[in-house]
Amino acid sequence: MAEAGVCRARGGDVNDSGYSAMREAIEHYLGLLDGSELPEDCVALARTLDRLTDAYFQTEDCDPGDAADAPQIDYKELYKSAGSAFPSLGYYPAVDPGGELTRQEASVGDAIDDLADIARDLKEVLWHCENTTPQAAIWEFRFGYQTHWGVHLHQLRGFLHSSRIAAW
């Protein structure tokens, strides 16, 4: 962990390419859901998810300092936008890769929920970019990837790669 108030991305300070890559990847992802980017295109979505993962690896852990929490984001509105942007996506079979091998149970994933959950967390990161510090934004981005939106991203990315969708 970096010292308090200091955050380094690979190769330099927060103003370098890691912070920029993070912010650009987030804005591109959110653009897919709000209709400002291409119409429904699962290959473009897969590439955008890969871009978010790449942005994660271009940043490093840091101390967020005493940044305020982002305001609550309207999940229902994000779910509606995600469903409008990607109407062909829906439910898919899933398993927990972290579960016990001999006790795996099939479950159902919801691609629209994945898209909306990722968007909600990334909107919080953007809020930090605009209202607090780069350190807080990077911390929120990395923490969310490790604990929440990254899980949704990788489950959704696996579904997009499946033969059912074939977003190669």
C-alpha cells in the first residue's frame, strides 16, 4: 500500500496513463449503456469489458485518504438502460468457481443485472474522479474490481465468450 494520500499507477503518479486508462475505460463502458456508443454489439461489449480489466492492471493499490462516499446511484434506472442497450442478453447458466468442487450447484446469472451492477460501481468511481481525489477514484475502482463489479464482469465475459453468444 502506498503512503497516505499518495497513489502511483504503473510507471508514475496518478496523472499518468493508468489513471487515464481507467477513466477512459469507464466512460466508454457507460457510453455503451446510455446509447452514446454503438448500438447493441456484443463483441464491442466484450472488448470494453477487457479494456476495464486492462485498466485495473494499469493502476496500483493506494490509500484513498478521507474521501467522502459517493451518493446513492439509481440501480433500477441502470438496469433499464442496460436492458435497452443489450436486449438480446438475459439469463445464463452459472456456477461459483470459488465453491467446493464436489458441492457445486448450478445457478442462474443475469447479464442485465451484471451490466447494471458494473455501471453502478463505475459511476461511483467517476464521482470520485470529479468530486474527490484521483487516489479515492483509483482505490474505489480497484476495490470494486476485487470485491464486486469484477466478479460480475468475469461472469458476464464468460457468458459472452460462450458458444451461445460467441462474442469473439
